[in-house]
Amino acid sequence: MIGVIDYRAGNAPSVLNALERIGVPSLLVSSKDEIDEVHGIILPGVGSALGTMESLEEMGCLDVISKKVLQDGVPFLGICIGLQVLFEHSEEGDTKCLGWIPGVVKKFSQDMVRVPQIGWNEAEFTREHPILSGLGKREFFYFVNSYYVIPKDENMVLAKTEYGVEFCSMITHKNIFAAQFHTEKSGAVGLKLLKNFAMIAGDAVCLRKD
Amino acid sequence: MLPKRIIPCLDVKDGRVVKGVNFVNFKDAGDPAQIAAEYSRAGADELVFLDITATVEVRKTMLDMVKKVAKQVTIPFAVGGGIRTADDFKEILDSGADKVSINSAAIKRPELILEAANLFGRDCVVVAIDAKKREGGDGWNVCINGGSVVTDIDVVTWAQKCEKLGAGEILLTSLDCDGTKAGYDNQLNRAVTAAVKIPVIASGGAGKKEDFYDAIVHGGVDAVLAASLFHFKEVEIMELKKYLNEKNIPVRMEIAK
């Protein structure tokens, strides 16, 4: 069972819809007990880094999420702000984040591009990985973001995207995956990636064909 | 450059798509979820649903529609029409829409933009601006209530204020061009795109493929919206994208399905 963290500032229903569409058993989770039961965790996100951190803290489940992901090695997928809050610090609201991934979150330069970035942009994958199974070397995904992540360790970068600057649009580190793009809103390619994540979590069953 | 977005707009009344969407092979030609899925397969990058009833009584019908659409499509969609409060935003977003578009309510109470941006993130706040050329032609005024009331507010000044308050995007409709099929108002588009740094969607006036190119190149917009032109298949989305691609405008050529 994949647990989609349901917190005040997230877009958990969209992620759940996408998982339902591809036949992955999933549910919204918002309590320690519920989170403790799942074998894959998705942290969806929209809104601001500060709002996300505040509502995660409000929910009171950060301990159990951290334990599951960092100690038990449960597969984890962060989406959009769910990627950004994994880093040490975000410029957005000068926010201290979870610090699971060394690095920082910076704002796009408005001198270069329109901010927020809204639209379909190309992610170029840096290497092969089971989570990318069946995907091309470059794929279009839907992005909505004003900020981007800068991991300290270049080895964690799984995809790069160009928007005024070349930025890291997906990371992987052990059992942690996280994407800047909205994989739940990126059509067939996005669903494929979600399915691959479910496979890694050992949770994909009857996959529907469209 | 970020690929330019092609956005079909659907008018909805009492939870049903109206104003003639001409899709064949439909058991139910007015079913928003089915039409949305069809557009997603046809290569649309995003969708806009405009609720033209939007009275309190049918609010629930609309939310049910949003839920059904959200289950059917995996491309982003915005919902507009009759949104007045932050609670309205919450209901629509919780039902599965990705963005909410506000128009008259933002003019009447600009703080709504700020409230919504703070609560839900600026990315989901679309401010729709209906523009009408001033007599004498030296600029545009903002119209509200479906274009029936012309305010004395300047469009460019208002767009900048929206950006400052926290709008993530501007959906700019030229009421002078809307329905004429004579092309977008690219003077208007240029005036607004030059004045703000958030993305701008052009709307009103598309009649042929060249009009989309002009809005992107001469109007400087980030996305183009049209309704009947797509509904009646006068322009097919993938054909339009192919045309733009050949003219070196970046577009997403894959189909989301």
C-alpha cells in the first residue's frame, strides 16, 4: 500500500487520482498509525516551502515519516514542494527544511524568465534507473515552480531541466526519490513514473490499460 | 524557451459543457469529463473550465463535475466562474482542480488574491482580466460581470497590481476581439506581457493558426487559449502544434493521453 501524505497545504487528492488510474493500491495518510502501515510514501506538494513545513509540523508525523524513510528504508517519492522541503534550507520565506538531502533551494531569476515557471518542460535524465523504466532519455513533464533545488552532491541528480538556468529536476538517493515536476499531472509519462515507483515499493498490481 | 501552452476553454452550465462542443462519437456530448479526456488525448496542454452559471445553488453540481474531471484527466486544469472567497478556492482545489481563476471578485476585493496566494500558493491563483479598448484607443479598461460593466481601472495597472498581490498567472481576454476570429489583440498582449513577469495567457479572437503564432511572437504571451475554434475542429491542436513547431516556436509534441 502506498500512503499519500495528506496535509493542509498539499494536493494529495490529485496524486491519489493518478494512482487509482493505474491501479496502484493507495490511500491518504495523515496519522502516525496510518503512516506506519504503508510500504511506500509519497509527499505531494503545492504552495510554499514555509506553509508546507508548518503544516507538516502541525500534523505531528514528521518523526514517523523520518524514521520510516531514513531508518527503515521505505521507498519515498517527493513531488514539487515535496522535493524542495527535503533540502536543508529554502530561500522561500527563509525556511529551514527537513535536511535529508544536503543542499539549498533558490529562486529563479526574474531577469531571465517568467516566474513562476508554469508549463510542460523537458527533463533530461542523467542515467538509467529502475524508476525511469520505459521512459525516454528526455521527457516532457508539467512544472509549476518559482524555486529550484541545488543538491550539494552531483551524484544525486537524476534529471536536469533548462529554465533560464539548468536546474536539477529530479533527485535520487538510496530509497529517496523526488521530482520538481508534477508527475501526477504529466499524462502517460508521469503515470509511468508513478507506476515505476509503486513497483519499487512492491505495490503495483493490476495495471490498467488506456 | 519553455514550450508554449495550448489551452482549450470549456463553458459549463449546471455541470454540463455548453456552447456546442462538436465531438463526434460521443454518447454524451455535454459530459465535461469525457470532453476533457478527449482534449487531453488531442494534445491539449491544459484545460480551463468556465462555469457560466456559478450561482450558489449549482455550486455542488460544479464541484461534482470537478471531481469527475480530476479522475479522468492527468493534465492540469483550471476552474473559474463565480468564485468569491478563499473557501470557494479551497472547495475547488480539494475537488481536484489545479488552479482557480477569479475575475470580478478580485476587482471587488483585491485582497482575495493575497489571501488565496498565502493559503494555497500563488501558482494556483489565476486572475482573469477582461479588457476593453478605451474610446480614443490609448489603452484598455477592465470589465467585470461577464463584460457587462466597464470599470475605470486600467488593464496594465491592474495586471501589475495582481502580480504584486500574488497572482501566479494572468488570463487576458480582449472583449473587443472575442468572437471575431480576427486574431488576438496583440497590442494589449504586448502591453501586459511587458509590464509583468508572471505568465500571461492570451484569449479572445483566435480564428486561424497564424493568430496563435502572432500572439506568441508579437504579443509575447506564454500560452494561448481558444474555445469554439477547437470545439468545432476548425483548428486541430496537434496540427496547430506542428505548425508552430515548424515556425520554431517550442511546443510539447507528445500527447499526454
